[in-house]
Amino acid sequence: MKREADVETILDADSRLQGEIVADGDLMIEGLVEGSIQANGKVVIAGGARVRGPVSAAEVEVIGTVEGDITSRGHLLLAQTGRITGDVRAHHMRVEDGGIMRGKVLTKVNAPPEPRQ
């Protein structure tokens, strides 16, 4: 991900948002989101962050927790501290040792990427 100064939108650790987030660029979540996230750029769910709802983006990094389905049109990274409860659809996926996921995974081999919205 770009340096924090280059990220277009940051929801900081003290923030809680309920509803839908739609972003044209990159998005970093450090707080709590209860609702959906759609981004044309990269979405990073930072360590300690929690998302309760679906995430759809060009790329996704899960370092915190996602409780919902994830669609990545490119690469999805489930980091060592990351937790996903939900189904994942990604062109490519990498899981670091320690990352935890409960759900189904559909990758490029058996599922074409979602069309851009």
C-alpha cells in the first residue's frame, strides 16, 4: 500500500461508521465499519480494525477482522493477524501463517473476477 500520507481516505482507530462506504481510490480502515465497502482502489483493514459487512475492491489486505464476504478484482492478502468470517472471491489470494478464515474461497481458476462497478 502507499504511504499513509498518499492514501486517499482513512477511517481512523477512534472512528465508527454505520452505512455504506464508496471510494474511487485507496481506503484504509483503522476503526469500526458496520456496513458495506466498495472501492476502485485498494482497501486495507488495519490491525485492530473491524468490518461487519461486505468488502469489494480492486485489491484487499486484511490485517484486522472482516465479518462479511470479500470480493477482490485482483490480489487479496490475509495477513498473519487477519481474520475473515465470510466467503472470498479473488483473482489471487495469499494467506500468511497465522491468518484465520472461515468460509469459501473462489479464485481465478474457478471464478472469473467480478465486473467493475
